[in-house]
Amino acid sequence: MNYASKNQRWLKSPIIILVIIVLLAGTISYAAYNYKNNSDNDEGYILEDIAGPLVQIQKVLAKTVSNTISLSAITQPLDEVKVSPKMSGKIVALYAQEGDFVYAGQVVAQLEQDQIILANYNTASNNYQIAQKNLENTILSTQKDVEAAEIGVSTAEKSLASASKNLTNTSDKIITDISNTYENAKLESNYTLLTVNNTLTAVKKILDDHGQECYGDYCQSFMTANSQSFNDLMTSYPGARSEYNKTLNYYNSIKDNTIQAETEELLVKVTNLLDKVSSVLDDMRLVLAYAITSGDFTTTQLETAKNSIHSNQALIDGASTSIQATEQSIANLKIGNIMSNDAVRTAIDLAEKQLEAAQKNLSSVKAKAKIQINSAKIQVESAGGQLNVISAQLGNTIIASPISGVVNQKFINAGEMAMVGSSLFTVVNTNSIKIEISLTEFDIGKVSVGQEVKVSLSANPDKVFLGRIYYVSVMADSSKKFPVKIQIENKDSKIKAGMVTKIDIITSQENNVLIIPKESIFYQGEEQRIYIVEDLIVKIKTVKTEPVNEQELKVIDGIEEGEEIIIQGNFDLQDGQRVIIKN
């Protein structure tokens, strides 16, 4: 068997064929695995297939989109001053050199001082101290006078309060006494009405027991009808009974009221009623006296009638006495009320006058004290003004730095003459750096005081410093732009004045925005379209976008995060077309 025959048999072997199939399957599997792994790469991936156009894809991801104003500027020290003397003179000492850090108010140079000025300063200082001492003594003296006057006012106020309280107490007592007296008057009136009723009833009983002929409600008594006493009785009795009924009705109508005038009217009516009842009893006694001669009474009957009339007369007299006493009590209370009120009112008037006098005295003392204190203050101000003038002259010989910072330049030496307005030092504050920029009318509305700014140095672009806007002009300059000032903290002095910087001001920021390249979009009519790839198959979708910048678009609608879009090779592709992915 030759070598060729052996090779042919080897190729026909089933085992060899199986091995070849396995190798081909492995190659295809590896290609598919490589496609799947590379699909997670944001930059795309490579997979060569048997047929289809080559395209580059990109996965759609959410990003943060910022709108930024970018420009360049030069750094400047936040503060820069030239230290100059306020008067001419010889420099006797310098206390700072170039490169030294000085604080605001720190003395950096001394001029020669004039002896005459020093003497005038001592005199002015003594005068000022004397004026101050005089002011202190004046304040203490007038304060004591005011305190004494205030005590007088306080005493008068207490006296007035006591008198007012006495008036209130007196009024309350009188009101209580009057109320009790008027209530007692009603009780007395009620008791008197009961007594009157009993008396009139007793008179009627005598008439009824011994009457012979009747006249209406009353009967002719045991004596003749022509008897004058009987006729008088027949007139007075019905009148008294009628008056009683009227008085009783009036009492019942006012007994629950507290109106004093009504109670006084009741007492008048009761007094009038008592007079009428007394007339009835007088007439009855005359009738009984005539009955002794007429013989119409037995001795016992006559005695009983007389006793009845006598006892009722006593009750009526007692009631009259009580009513009169009540009326007198009311009159006395009224008089007492007037007298008490007058006395208390007099005390109040006196207390009010004393208080008014004390208040006027206090106002006078305060006004006088104010004049004295103001006069002393004027003396202090005058002495202080003279002292300040001379102190200013001496102060002008001491030259201090108006700001904290570094002495950048020195222009004079000790022993030289310094002239007014000439610069001795230049002091700069670089602990904070300022940057001045100008914005157009389209950008000025996008910034505000306090807004954060990113600053990078041209000499070190990878280092970012944060600054803040501290000034935004409200008016454009001659170039029609609006000045804006930015401050950057520079504690470590890494930023030098005069460096070129790049300024980035973020004017707006939006998170989780789907961003796609502008070149991935094509138009069909007025609609925006985009190619996406799923399992190497093209799909066409309609989308809505809006510009973010010159290269990117923001997706409004149409695709979702994670979808893969074609960014190169996206020309004349068909929906459902197979493509080859190329990085």
C-alpha cells in the first residue's frame, strides 16, 4: 500500500470527520461568544459575518448634561494697595521688608515726631480727662435730683391710689347700706300693709257685729243714721280700704325690683295709707263714745270694741313710727353719701394736685438735668475734638498697612524724606484671588452672586479650583458687556497673580439624560429616524430629539437606555437587514 492510499483512507475515517465538525462548531461558538462579550463595550465591538454591510454601533446610556460658559482670564490679587504717608517727614524707622506678611493696622513705618505737637497733645489730653470727669459728676448729681423727684411722684401716686381706693370702699359701703335700707323699707311696708289690713278688718267686724241696716257693703251701726260720727266713718272706712288695695297692688308690682325711686314712692303711699287708717280709727272711737249714751252696747261689748280699736291704734302708730324711721334712714344715707363722697372727692382732688405738682417738678428736674448733661457733653466733645486733631497729627507720623497681605515692593529707606502721596510700600492680598470677566447680554442672566465656578490654570490644567461669583454688574460697560467678579480662596498660595486661567461656569445641569451622537440621526421627510441593532438585525425607529451641543442630541422619545444604535455605516439600510458589527 502506497502513501497516497493511506491518506485517502485517513480522510474517509469517521473519526476524522467528527473531529473536523467539532472544530468548526467550536470556531462558530467562539465567534458568538466574542460577539456577546463585545456587545457590553460602549465603544462597540467587531464581529465579521459572512454577509452584510459593516457598521459601528454604540449603546445608548444616560448621562448628566451641563450647559457651561467657558472663557479665559487673568488672576489678580483680591486687594492691592499702595501705602503712603499723610504728611511729609523724615523716615526714622521701617518695620517691614519686601516679602514680609503684614496684618491690617500693623505699623510698617515711623516718621519723626515734632516736640511742639507732643506738648499740645499732653495739654489736650489733660483737658479731655477734666471734661470727662466733669461730665461724670454732672450725671451723678442730676441722677440724684431726678431720683428724688421720682420718689415724690411715686409718693403722690400712692396717695392718689389710696384716696381712690377709699372712694371705692366708701361707695361700696354706701351702696350696700342703701340696698339694705331699701330692702328693709319694703319689708316694713309689707308689715304695715298687714297691720292696716288687720285694723280695717277689726273695724269692719265691729260694724258687722252691731249693724242694723246695711248700705252697700257696709251696714248702719247701732246708732242712728243721722249720727255725724257714723257718717264720717262710712266715708273714711271705704276710702281707707280702697287706698289699701291700691297700695297693696303697687307693693306687689315693685317688690322684686331694685329701683330706689319706686321704693320711696311705696313709702309715700304707705304713709298716706296710715294717715287714712288713723282717721278711720278716730271716727270709730267717736262712734263708740256716742254708743255709751245710746245704750245699744252692753258694757262688755263696748269694752271689747274699745280695746280692739285701742290695740289696733297702737299697731298703726308703731307702723307709722317704723315707716318714718325708714324714711329718715334713707334721707340720712343720702346725706351721708353726699358728705362721704364730698370728703373722699376732696381727698382725691388734693392727691391729684399733689401728683400733678410732683410730675411737673420731675419734668423740670429732668429738663434741667438734660441741659446740664448736654453742656458737659459739649465740653467733652470740644476737648475731644481738640485731642483728635492733635492725635491725628501724631497718628500721621505712624504709617500702618490698611490691609493684610504681603509687602510686594518697598520704595524708601530709613533716613530718607517721605512726601505726601509718595508710595512707601505696595501690599497685596493673595490669600484670595479675584478674576474679572465680562459676559454678553445673552449670558449675564444665567449667572448670579454666590454661584460656583470651576477654575483651572493654564500652567496646571489638571488641577481644578473652585471659586464663587461675588459681583454681577447691573449695567453694561462701554463694550456692551457686563462685568462679573469671581473670588478664589488661595490659602496655600498655589495661584499667583497674573496667571492665565480657564473659567467654566455651569449655568444649568440635567441628570439621567439619554444622549446620542448627532451623526446617528437621518431624516425621512420631517421625521427623525435612527437605526438600532438587535441580534445583528437592523430596526428603524422614529425618535424625537433636541440639541445639546454641536455633536450630541438629547433623546426626548423613541428609544430607551441600553439599546444599541448605528453611528457609522448608517446609509441606505433596510429594516430587517443583517449587518456586520465593526468597531
